[in-house]
Amino acid sequence: MLKDLIGALILLLIALGYYYLTSDISQSALADEIGAAGLPVVYATLLAATALTLAAKKIIGWRFMRVNGEHPINDLQGTSGKLLRATGMLAIGIAYVAAVTFIGYLISLAAMIALVAHYQGEQINWRLARMAIGGAVAFWIFFDLLLGIDMPSGFWPRLWGG
């Protein structure tokens, strides 16, 4: 557990360092609504939130194990199993990057969310479909509508003459 907390602390320090190093980016007269300084702030905030979430998860999990005397079950024991698991996640990410411009952001992101959730043990059912579609729509709303970053539409507009 200690190494996970140290990892979370290092991640938090990286987020703070990244924020510090990018905080002096000047605003240009040609900048859009977010500007050159906006995206690094979002990245640093998300990185810090990830670090804090990882630390909280480890502390809560450790506390639960102490109270109930339970031990976590790892379905892939050993280094080779963890490497295989990480390789599978990397393959899903590579497939997403390769497909997003052709298939489009919403569909490829929903497929990636569903694949990752299923790969991590989630059953294929309507709940998973709702989660994948809802997540993709939420990310699209955030990036496309709120931040004004155009996401790839894929081949769909050409089918309808767009």
C-alpha cells in the first residue's frame, strides 16, 4: 500500500510541477476562448484529481481490509499477468486512436468505454451500454460544446451529404 501512496504523491507533485511550469504561458491576441494557458490548467487539474482519487481509493480499501480482515483478490497474479493486462489496455487505446477519425468521436469513445469496462470485468448488458453512451455524450458535451474543441465526426456526414 505504501508504494501506491508514494506513487499517488509523485503523481500529485508532477501535476503541481506541470501547473507551475505552464502557469506563465501568456495569452495571445489570437487565442480562442480557452487560450494556450487553459488546456494545461485542465490537464494539471485532472492529473491532480487522479492522484488524489488513487490515494483515497488505496486508503479506503486499506481501511476496509483492516476492519473486515478481507484480502483483495487478484485474478492475474504475478508480473506477467499484470504486463498482459496492461498490454490489453494499451491495445484498446491504440485501437481507439486508430479508429476515432474514421468512425467518429462519439461512437469510437462509446465503444472504447464499453471495451475497457468489459475488459475490467463488467458484464455486457444494458447497464454497460447506458454507461458507455452516457460517458461518450458527457465527454462530447464537455469538449465540443463547452470548450469548443471540434471532435472528429468520422465518415457519417458524407453518408448524409454533409
